[in-house]
Amino acid sequence: MTFKRWGFLFGSAEVIRDNAAQTVLPSIVAHGDLERANGQMWSAEQITGQFIGPPVAGLLIATSMALPFGVDASIYALSAALIWMIALPPRKTTVSAKFLPALLEGLGWMWRNPLILRLAIMLGAINAVFIGGMTILVLYAQEVLALPSTGYGVLLTFGAMGGVAGGLFAPVVAGRLGMRRSLLAALGTFVTVNLMLGLFGSPALAGLALFLEAAAGMLWNVVTVSYRQRLIPDDLLGRVNSVYRFFGWGAMPFGTMGAGALVAVLTPSIGRSDALHAPYLVGAAVCGLLLIFAAARLRFDTA
């Protein structure tokens, strides 16, 4: 089996795992603790995935090329064993449905709940902007910020730190601001960080922008995921989550292609440096429109 096929299988397995984790969490913790549980879970993922995993992998590869794969397999087995040990409360048996009816059922529920549909579409736009900026970030770091390869790694580290901080503090912020104001604050932050990257060429500002962007992204996720977990019926949560994540993640390839195409089209006319700023300015405009839309149309039953 080629590495591309392995990559496809790993990517598919990750989607299934992420959806299952979001679906099962309300059965493990009380509804009042969902924000804190989601924040802690995502902070743990950031710490292990961004800070612990890469350096440990480097050390293992230096010892033996095969060793990281053996360790990886052992950790997956341990994870499966720990999941097996989770005690879930009894719940009523649901009739399993085939793929297409289950998909249509999830889509139908979301269509009948326009607030969830709006959040899904907004997430798609946010993710498209985010992944577009990340796609050209390596070129932006080299050609605009004049950073060496290690400097690019430092920028990514600032983003990871922001994700950890956001996961830990988002429940507190959400508790004080409420859902609607928290989402408006996150969108306002997205506008600000894209303007910072689009208008300036400072490594310090770029690091701060990535930190704030990741923290605001965690705030958005903690609020919206916890809200969905409370609102959607347990027997439909997995199906609706799948459709929701399709909207949210399905737009990301378009963001990648759009950012690359925009830089390529603008470079001959305005120069390479200005062209590399352009996707962030477009991102600021998109997030600004989302902020206006959210202020006008997002209304929750609670704060």
C-alpha cells in the first residue's frame, strides 16, 4: 500500500475519531461542564500534537527509522484500550440506518434549525480563510518577514501556544461573555489578526497574530461545539455533527486553492511581497462580513 493510501486512511480515521469524541462527550460529562471538558481536551491535543510529538518523533527517528512507527502503533493500542474502559451510561437502542438515510436525516435536522446551519456555513468560511493563510505562510515568512526556516517553526509554535491558552481560558471567557458575545469577540479577533498580517511585515506582530488567531479559534470551537452538544438530540448528534463538519471542513480545499491562485494572479501586477499580503486582506474582509452577519443574525436562546 502506498503512502498516499495510508495518508487517506489515517485522515479518514481521524475524522471518524473526532466526530465520535464530540458525540460521546455529553454522555461522559455533565452539560454544565461541556465548555471546560472541550477546552481541556483540545488543549491536551495541542500540547501532545504540537509540543511533545514532533521532538519525540525526531529523537526516535535518530535512533531508528522504524522505531517511531512501532511506538505509534503501541500508543494507538493503548488509546483503544483506554477507550474500551470508558463506562458510558445506558441509553435506548436506536435503529441503525444506512448511510444515505442517516446523512439525509442529519441534514434535515440541521435544515430545520437555521442557527446551526448558519454556524456551519460560517465555520466553512472561517476555515477557508484560515487554511488559505496557512498555505502561504511559509512563503510569507521567508519572503516578507525574511525569516530562516527555524523562524517559521517559531511562528508555528506561537500558534500552538495560542491554541493551548485558548483551550484553557475559553471556558472562562465564554462563561463571562456568553455565547453570542464570545463568537463576536472571536470574529473580531480574526479580522484583527488578518489585518496585522495583511498590512504589516513584522515577525513580532506575525507571531502575536498567530497566537491570537489560534486562541480565538479555540474560543469559537468551545462555544459552538458545546452548544451543539446540548441542543442536538443524543440519537442524532453523530449524524448532525458529520454534516456540520462537512460544511466546516469541506471549504478548506477551496481556501487553499484560492489563496495560491490569488498570489499567482497578483504577483505580476503588484509584486511578490504585496501579493503575499493579499490573502490576509481578503481574509480580513471575509471575517468582517461574517462579524456583521453574526451581529445581525446570531441569536441564542441563552446568553
